[in-house]
Amino acid sequence: MIYALDSNIVSYILRREKCVRERWLHEEGCGRQSVIPLIVYYEIRRGLLSAGASVKMAGFERLCGILRTDPLTVRDMDMAADIYAIRKRLGQPIEAADLLIAAQCLSHGYTLVTNNTRHFEGISGLRLDNWVK
């Protein structure tokens, strides 16, 4: 199993939130990989840069040295377009960043780890896990 970490989970790891950090270390110890989707990388980096959080940025860069940062592919974009079309027809819009994160997870078979499960509800086939609860 490969876990894709949402922005809030990466933030918890950077802040050394005990429950999330312990779960991440446990999963890694069991041989399960975690990746940072490219959109999450962007969201975290822009937030840290705009806040001038150089210490946290150094921690984020160390984390990115440990975890793989997955780029987006054409397959991911096709998946995102499919999800968008379905959600639009259902009258259930989804934010662009969340849409791209979900599409990348579906395209690669990742389980999305997030504390914002509500943002991703109703996306067929998307596996969610919440390490906060």
C-alpha cells in the first residue's frame, strides 16, 4: 500500500503532532510507502514561503528528501477531467487542488491520508484514511 499525504497531514508531521507522526513512522516501519503529491508540495511550499517560515521550510525540505514527490501525468489529468465532469453533472463541485490530488491517488492506486475526508467524499474508488482520528 502506498499512502499519499494531503497538505494537512504534511503540516501535522512538520508540527510534530504526536498521533500523526507516530502513525506515519509506524506505517513506514511496516514497509508502507508515503508520497507527497505534487499539488500538496505546491500548497505546503507556497504557504511556508508566504509566511516566511524558514525553519519549517527546512523541515519540509528534509521531509521531501525522505519521501517521494510524485509529479502529475497525463493519466492523472484525464482522471481529473473525468471526476470533474461527474461532479459537475451531480452538482457537487470540488476545489481544483483537491480534484487533482484525488485524481492522482486514483490514477496510481494510492490511499489518500487526510483530515479533510469531507472534501473527498463521493469520489468513486478513492480510498481515504484519517490518521488524526
